[in-house]
Amino acid sequence: MGKKKVISEKDLDEMVLPAGTDVFGIALKLLGNDRVLVKCQDGYERICRIRGKMKRRVWIRVGDVVLVSPWDFQSETRGDIIWRYTKGQAEYLRKQGLLKL
């Protein structure tokens, strides 16, 4: 057994698309303590938590395009950030018409 190798975003070829209740969003403000204020494509502003898998591997900045999974309860105000898109991926999503922000 060894340590799992951390893969950088440059090495990733796959791109996660929304499934189920997931929505695109843009990070508006970093609130600290793994929380980010996100303006979502469905019109809500949610306080989103960066999930544990992403905490130290992916850094989120203001203006980044992210994929948000709203919570089952408080779905209009809270959610989890499950993916951050690179600039190239965000442009691709805009060209495809999936991202309207």
C-alpha cells in the first residue's frame, strides 16, 4: 500500500456534467471555513460547502465556474460544490449552450 497519487487538473481529460438536481454556478465570495457564496444558474444564491475530496486538491477562486449539488433540505439556500471547471472547460460549456451565466 502506498499513498494515492494526487492528479492535477491539467491531467484530467474528463469533465463532469450536471446530473439530477445539480446546477452550474459562479463563485461570488469566499466565506472561509470551506464555504463559498455561489450564484447558481437556477436563480438562487447558495452558501456552498467544498466537499472533503476537493478541499486541499482544488482551489476555488472568485469567478470560477463550479457544479453545485443542492442539499435535500434547505435546497434554495445550501449546497455542496462537487466540481470546479477550468477556464477552457467553462468556455466549452458556454459554446455548447449549457452555461448561461
